[in-house]
Amino acid sequence: MKLAQGTQEKIQDLQLSEQALQNILLQKQAFQLELNETDAALHEVEKAKDEVYKIVGQIMLKSEKHEIKKELDDKKKILELRLKALEKQENIIKEKLETLKKAIEEELKSK
């Protein structure tokens, strides 16, 4: 069965959109893991007495507890913003996929 040019283009667009969605989901997963690690680090910093250390490169440096907490809080905010942006992109692509699937199905049914 020979498909119309428009249908073929929609199918290609559908495949590209599915790949884009997979990439977004992978990025989202990576940011979620990093956010979980940051939350765990924040929890440990909260439990710590006065001495807190951080790893810079291959060395461990003594740092101020409030500085480490601020760095981790800032990192957490950035990660949360990135996750929200990825979720918006994910929703946009999912809507596009649904629209494309319906359009392709309609074109295939009409043949």
C-alpha cells in the first residue's frame, strides 16, 4: 500500500517526536536522580554538627555548614526549575504525538 506524501511526513514527524520524548524522559530521569542526591546531602548537612566537608576534584575540604547548605539549596532550586521545564516540554510533545496519531489513523482509515 502506497501512502500519501502527507501521511509519510506525519509518520516521520511522529517518529522524531517519539525520539524527542525519549530524550526528554532520559534528561528528566537524570535530573530527578541528581535532585534526590541533593536532598539526601541536604539532610546529612542538617544532621551534621559543626564540621562539614565537601569534595572538590580529588580533595576534601572543610567548609562552613551554612555555605554548604546554601549551595545545596541553590542547586536544588535550579534542578527543580529544570525538571519543571522538562515536564512542560514532555507535555507539549505528548499532545503533539496524540494529534499526529489521530491524524495518521484518520488518513489510514479513509483509504
